Amino acid sequence: MKKYKVSDYWNMGTSIGLCAAVGIVLGALLQNLILWLCAGAGVGAVLGAISMLYKKETS
């Protein structure tokens, strides 16, 4: 069985999805769901873009 690195699974979509999920949880706790959802998705897009650039350079 071949072992895969986490970087094989990490892409732009997973980054946005995970950060948006964290934003939903924060929004539910702080009672401002839409603001934190948008903030989480924005952070996820930035992190995903940075990780994709880093992955492209190392490949």
C-alpha cells in the first residue's frame, strides 16, 4: 500500500472548505455567522493560494 503525504490531498478546495468550516463554528459561537463564514473562506483562499505556489515551486 502506497503512503501519501498530506500535501497530496491539500488543495485550494480543501483549504477554503476547512477554513470556512472553522468560520462557521466561530460565527455560531460569536453569533455573527455570515461575517465569520466570509472571513474563513477568505483566509482559506489566501492560504490555499500560498500553499499551491509553494507546492508548484517544490515540484
